[in-house]
Amino acid sequence: MPHSAEMPVLRRIRLGAEFLALYGGGPLLILMERRAGLLFGMIWFGALLAFVWMRHDRAEPHVLPAEIREIFVRFAVLAPLIALLTWFLWPDTFLSLPRQKPLFWLMIMCLYPLLSVWPQEVLYRAFLFRRYNAVFGSTGRTVVASAVAFGFAHVIFLNWIAVVMTALGGLIFARDYGRHRSLKLVCLEHSLYGCLIFTVGLGRFFYTGAAWNHG
């Protein structure tokens, strides 16, 4: 794809409108309909279409050990801070899922990376960077766009904590993806934090049942 300066104006406008419709209109449609089946269907259908569209550009780059080390070092620093903050603010629900429903928690730990992380990272990192990077004109602006879009997607949960947390997480994931361009690595990183959130007791902010039944 050509650099944004070389891209025809009409094409930039069309792709910009497409971006807003997909990453803005999609979550709003889900929020209006409030059907779990629609949420699951849209994210998986969109991810599969995007994955097919990228069929000629899916070669995984060589992953340097330094990239993997950075992911785990950052997680080792942030995970205790997130856990401590959760315990301080919501002590009654801290570690509630593994304590009260260990088998369900274990199922989430196993299935979450595949059923939730993979389609999200295909749409909000791999596809977004490949299709819209030229629209935003630089990797830095695409990183910000990815983070904002990722945070906005979580308005469906009807609480600001989910939006803020995912926007910050999306900034980390997008920044790293913009550097290494590895879908596997960004899925690994996303999975670490997602599983942590459900483990420490923050999963209730990412549950559509509670949000839609009381929103």
C-alpha cells in the first residue's frame, strides 16, 4: 500500500469512512442490539474475512528473544500492580473466580486466548495496521488509532473501567505490534493480561450479561 502522501484523496476518504464504520459503527450496532450471538458472530466473521484478505501477507516475522523477554518483563512488573490495585479497590471480588468457580476459571484460561484474543488481534492489530496505516500516515498515529478503536469497542460493557483499561492495553499491544508485526506475539501478550484480569476479579467489568441486564 502506498504512503499516505501518495494515496489519492478519494481513496483516503473512502478508507477513513470504512474505518469509522467498522471500528465505530460495529460496537454501536452491538450495543443497540445487545445480543451475545451478534457480538460473537460479528467479531469472528470479521476476523475470518480479514484473515482471508491478508492471505498474501501473513508471513510471521522472525521473533527475536528480546521481544519475548520484553513482554514477560513488562508483565512481571505490571501484573502485581494490577493485582494489588484490584485487591485494594475491590477486596470482596479479588480472586473470586478461581476461588468460587475453579473449573470455570480454568476453562476461561484455556479458551479465552483462542475464542476472544485471536479474533480481536486480527481485527485491531494485524488487519488495522495493514489496511489503514497509509490512511493515518505513520506507524505512531496508527498505534494511537488502534488503541482508541480497541478501547471504544468495549463501550458495549457500559462501564468506563473496561474502556480505559482496554485503551491502555491496546496502546501497549499496538505499540509492540507496530514494532515486531507478529500476530503470535501480540496474541501472547493480550492473553497474559486478559487471563490476569479474569483471575484477579476484574472480569465482571467485561461481562455483557451483567452490563446488558442492568444497563
